[in-house]
Amino acid sequence: MKLLASLAVSAAAVTPTQKVVELLHGMQDKAAAEKETEAKEHDKYVEFCQDTAAEKSHAIEKEETSIEQLKAEIEAQMTASENLGEEIKELDSSIAKAEADMQAATELRTQEKNDYELQDQDYAESIDSMERAIMTLKKRDHETSQAEMLLQQAAQRSSMLEPQWRKIWQLLASKSQSTGFLQDGGAPEAAAYSSHMGAIIDMIEDMLKKISDEKAELNTAEANRAHSYEMEMIDLTDKVEFDKQTRAEKAASRADANKASAEAQGLLAETQQAHSEDTKFLEDLNAECKKNSEEFELRQETRGEEIKAIGKAIEILSSDAVSGNSEKYRLLQKSSTAFIQVRSSLQIMENPKQEKLFTFLQSAAARLSSEKLSFIAATVGAGRDPMAKVKEMISDLIERLEKEAADEAKEHAWCDKNLHDNKVTREELTAQVEQLSSQIEGLGADIDKLGHDVDELNTEIKELEGARTKATAQREEESKSNKATIQDAKEAQAAVQKALDVLKEFYDKAASADGGYTGQQSESGGGLGMLEVIDSDFARLESETTTDEEEAAAAYNKFMLESGGCGYHKGAEVCGSIAKKTDQVKAAEKLSKKKQSEMSKTEADCSDTQAELDSANEEYDKLKPVCIKPSVSVEERVAQREAEIDSLQQALEILDG
């Protein structure tokens, strides 16, 4: 019965108010749990946003780096192609000029040779006519008509000796006049005729020597012109061949550069497309994450206000005023005391102006959340200081706030200028560092390629040297074998010929021998024929081996000439593959050293520029705490200060009014 009674009393003790309080506690706990759960879920969502954004940002950075590298590669390949194109044009012009020079030289040589042959024929016929004329005149038969005819033929072909010919015609004319005297006279006239004719012959012989000397000089000049032509043609031919080979190499390099440029352009388009898609995805992701975070903050704020409101309701319902607690009387007593205190304070501010000022300052302090205005309001409300002192305090505060405003304006202007200058400097230096880094990468790639080319050329040179050594050994062995074969063939031919001679001599004698036996005449014919066949086989072996030896030697000499270094062939310098590849190695090494020097200078410039950029970043780090205050912006501080000054000036107007 007691237990039932206690349960009944306990049930009666649970009032409706307590039921509501218990219900509100449950709602409060549920709201807090949901708030905490949502916060945890949001933390996971934020982590997802951050991880995905970081991943995409990293991908975008890599794509931007790749884009810059590909642009640099395209520019480098296009520049290389353009340069090679210009070099190919120069080589085409050089080849065309050399071929034109060859054609012109050939045409000139043909004309010179034709002129020489005509002039040489004139000289030869003149000499022949003069020699025959001299022989005719020396016969002394007093018949000079044939000699005169021969001399006239010679004179027509050697007009450069016209004075001498004129003198000869005069002498011959005077000789004809004296012919009559010679027919009628005696020995003195004959002696005079012989003396006269001897002078003519001496003069003709002297002219013959001059013409012969001129013919010899003509032949020498022709030989010199022919030699010069051959040397010029060798030089021009070598130049054309070298330029054509160089052109083919440059054309191949240009084709490689165009191919590399096209491949890089295709890859650039793909990378730019991926960069655009990733950038759009990142923007959408950031916008979505920001939107969700803002909505989350609003929901959290609402949940917090809900929990706060429920708590306030629980507090009110649990208070003595609602539950009928026995402390009711004591609460009223405290309220009376508070009322008396308020009443006492109001009694202090009997001055209406002071009360108006207090109310205004208290309202302005609450509206602006200003500690300065709250302090002034508290001073006015206390009523301990006279209004003159309050007025002085307000004036001093206005002056201090205006000074702070002026100082902050100066500081803000200084910060704006320095932040702007620092930003421009950092952006310029960053661009320079990126450009120099790109140049360093490009130079490094060029140096690596040149090194690879040098290695390949050195390998080819070693292979050529090995091939030359092997060819020399094979040639020596082949020459030794061929010479031995030729010597054996010669010795065999001599032996066979000796055997033929012995047999022929015997059978020739035996054919006329007495006794009835003439030897094996019938069989000897077949044997001798076989020996002659054997002799012809050895002769053919000698001839074929000699031809093979000459051809092999010529092929070997050609290979050694074309594959070796520089040397003289037929009076002209000829450079083979080893010499050309050696020159290419030297050119590549020289270019590599030049690029290494450029790279060292560029690295030094990049290091200096990076140091300047680091210094600018350090300066920015120093400016941030002074000029960038994340808590309150400059505009907000200026507005706050202006509102405080305005409120203080209104307070002064209240005091003065």
C-alpha cells in the first residue's frame, strides 16, 4: 500500500510544465545531434572539395607548363625550319651559280680550243710552206716562182710578221731584176746572185724560228688553259656535290623540324582542350562547394538559434515564475532592489540635457558597437564629471580620431603604392624567370641533341676507319694473291711455250728424217694443239687476273679516297667521308660549346632574377601584416571612424544646444 501510495504521489508530482520541459530537452538533444552529424558530413564534403580541387589544380598547372613548353618547342622548330629554308635557298643559289659557272667555263673552253686548233693549224701550214720554200730556194736553179707561191701561203697565215714579209718581197723583186744579168754575165754575177739569195733564206729561216717559237708558246698556253679548266671543273664539281649533299641533309633536318612542329601543335591543341575542360570543371566545383558551404552555414546558424531558443524556453519554464517555486518572494525583493538602483541613477541625471546626451551616446554606442562611445556614455551616466569636462573629453576624442584618420590615410596611400609596385615587380620577375627557365630547357635539349649527334658521327668515323683498315688488309691479301697468280701464269706460259718449241723442232726434223720413222706425227698434232689451248688458258688467266687486279685496285683507291680524309687527286684537293664527318663533329662541338656558354649565362641571369624575385616576395611578406588586415577592411575602419566622429559632433551639439 505504501508503494502504491508513493507511486501515486510521484505521478502527481510530474506536472504538465515538467512534461513540456522534458519534451524540449529531447528536441534540444536531437537538434544538437543533427547539428553535429551535419557538421561531420560537411567536413567530409569539404575534404572532398579540397582534394578534388587540389588534384585538378595540379593537373591544370601541369597542363599550363606543358602548354608553355609546347609553344616554345613549336617556336623553336618553326625557327629552325625557317633558318634551314633560308640555308637551302642559299645552297640552291650556290649550286645554280656553280653549275652556271661550269657551263660558262665549258663553253669558253670549247671556244678557246677551237681557236687554238685553227691557229695551230695555221702555224703548222705556215711552217710547212716556209720549210718547203727554203728547200726550193736552196736548190739554186734560179726558179723562184714555186718558192714565192709557198711564201705567199705562209704570209697569209702569219700576218703578224708583215714587215719581215715586205722586206722579203722587196729582196725577191730585186733578185728577179738581176736574173737577166746573170744569164748574160759570168761568175761575178752568179756570186752576187748566191749572196743575195742567201740573205733571203736567212731571213726566212729567222721568221721560221719565230713562228715555231710562237707555235710552242701557243701550245704551252693551250696546255695551261686546259689544266686550269680541269682544275676549275674539279673544284666546281666537288663544290656542287658537297652543296647537294649538305642540301639533302638540311632538307631532311627541315622535314624533321616540320614534323616535330606539327606533332607539337597537335599535342598543344589536345592539351589546351584538356586545360579548358579542367578549368571549367574546377570553376564549377568551387562554385558548387561554396554554395553548399554557405547553405551549410545558414543551416548551422538556424540549428544553433533553434537550440538557443529551446534552451531559453527551458530556462523560462524552469524559472520560479512558471514553476511556482518558493523563491518567488526573494525574487521580487531583488527586483525591488534593482528598481531602487535604477531609480537612484535616474535621480542623479536630473539635468534633461545630460539625460538626452546619455540616451544618444548609449544608442550610438550600441548601433556602432563602439567602445569609445560606450565609455563616454558611461561617464555621462555616472554623473560624476561636469559637462565642461565631458565636452573637453569629446573634443579630445574627435581630435584624436581625426588624427588617426589622417595617419591611416597616409599609411593607406603608402601601402597602396608599395603593394602595387611590389605586385608589378613580382609579376615581371616571375615572367622573366619562367622565360629564362624555358630558354634553359631549350638549350639543354639542343646540347643533348648535339652530344647525341657527335656520338653518332664519332661512331660512324670509327666504323669507317675500321672498314678502311679491313679493306686495306683485304686489298693487300687480294693483291698478293693476284700477283702470285699472274706470276704463276707467266711462268706456266713460258714453260708451255718452251715445250711447244721443243716438240715442234723435233717433229719438224723428224718429218724429213731417213729410216722410215718420222715420229708420232699424227698424234703430235693433237698434243701440240692441247699445249696451245693450255697456253691460251694461262694467257687468259693472266689477262683476267691482271684486269681484276686493276679494277680491284681502282675500286680500293676510290673507296679510300671517298671515305678518308683530305688529300690531292689529279692536282685538286678532295675530302672524303671521314674528313667531312670530322668537320661536322667539330662544327657540332663548337655549336655545343656556344650553347653551353649561352646556357651558363642564361642560368646566371635566371639565378639573379630568381634572387630578385625572392627579395620582392620577402618585401611582400613584410608588407602584408602592415597593409593587409583581414579582420576589418580599410573602408570599414574609415566608415566606423567617420560614424564615431559624426556621433561625437552631434553630442557636442547637444551639449551646446
